[in-house]
Amino acid sequence: MRHPRWTLEVVAERVSALIRKFGSEPFAQKLLEWAEAVDRPIAQFEDDRKKHLFHAAMFEPRLCDQSDGPPKPGWEWEPGGWVEVAGLRHFRRAWFPPKLVSARRPSPEYPLPLPTDRDLTLPEKYAALVAIHALKCKKKINPWASASMAARIRPTGQEGSLVGSVLYRQLLLTAEKTGKADLHLLGDILTNVSADLEARASTIEPEKPKALSGENKNRGYAELLRNVTTCWTCTRRSRRRIRMLPKRPLPPHTTRSTARL
């Protein structure tokens, strides 16, 4: 899809149309998937560093001693963090192998500005459109800020992610750097996301009413009978009130027989 007048406002308007048609939940769900994919290698790297530091503090004190020099070429002396030993927390420094030094920490990749050396994944395409929509529209899609939205798109008991909210704020900042070349390519992204939404909507079947069985069926019949009895009783009372109303006086020079005519 090419458009000679693509602007951030036009893209945001197209995204708003998709949200009105399909709802905001698919966008929020894909945004969560994008944040999890970005945070996964970073979290794995930090976890490996913590395991290395704990192993060094508990079993290899030589790795926590700078005076002995690096155990192997390429190892670097760095602050590790807090380690609990014998019930006490200590801040430790240690020698780290080349793959765990701070300089090798993975950096988060954002979909905007659009990369030139690779194609965006589907969650990244959703994230890019959500970011542009948030810049130009007052109602933002932020699953980390809306408790009601989080309850619909997250599994029960899963809480919000502080890392995810930080990535979201940084995503909005990168969207402000979107260039004209990116605006022309966003038309293709809109086409892909729209096709994915159409496919998702076609696979969702409407919920069928559940049939009552056993005790529930008896309860349903009892409730129906109670409602019918209530309506019948109210009708009888209404008729009784009508019969008890005083008759209206007839106009002068009028008999009962002529009044019926």
C-alpha cells in the first residue's frame, strides 16, 4: 500500500479505524508479546550473571579476588551485585567471562525507526502502530496502565511488568523519530496487521448458550415457573383493582342504556 501523503496523523487515523472495528485487545496482546520477546534475552543475560556471581561467592573465592588477576584471558573485573551468604547479604565484585561482561548485555530493539537490515515480526508491527497511535490520539493502548484491559488479556494472577512499562515509554520516544521514508513503508505494515486482524476475527466462533442439565435444569424450570406465577398474580390483582374502582357518574340526561351506545 503506497500513499503519497502519508503522515503520522493519517497512520494514527487508520489505526483508530482498526481499533473501532476489531477492538483494542488484539493490539494490547501483541504489544505484550513484543515486550516479552524484547525482555527475554536481557532477563536471561542478567540471570546468568547472578548464577555466576553466586557460584563465585560460594565455591570459587578466587573469582572474587582482584589481586590474583583474571583467571583466563578476556575476563573482566566488574561489580556483580548483592549475594546472600549464610543469611547475610554482601555486595560482591567478581571476574566475569567475556560472554557475561556488561558490554555484552543485549540491547532492546525497537520497531521505530524501521530497521533497514531486517523485516519486522508481527508483534513488532503491532507495537509500531500502537506507538504512532499513542502519539496522535488521547486514548492510548497501554496494557501496563489499564487494570481492566490487563484482566482481559493476561492470564489470571499474572501481574504487570515494570520492565514492560519502561519499554513502552521508550517505544513512544522512538516513534517520535519516525522519518518520511518510514511513513511510506507503514502502509504495508497497516495492510499486514489488517489482514491478521481479519484472520483472527474469522476464527473466533460466537459463544453458544450452555444447555441446562440435572440440578441446573430443575432450577431453571423453577425460576421460569416462579416468574410466570408472579406475572399471573400481578395480573389478577390489577383486574381486582379495576373492578373495585368506583363507577364514573353519567352526564345529565343520560341513561345506562344510552351510555353503552
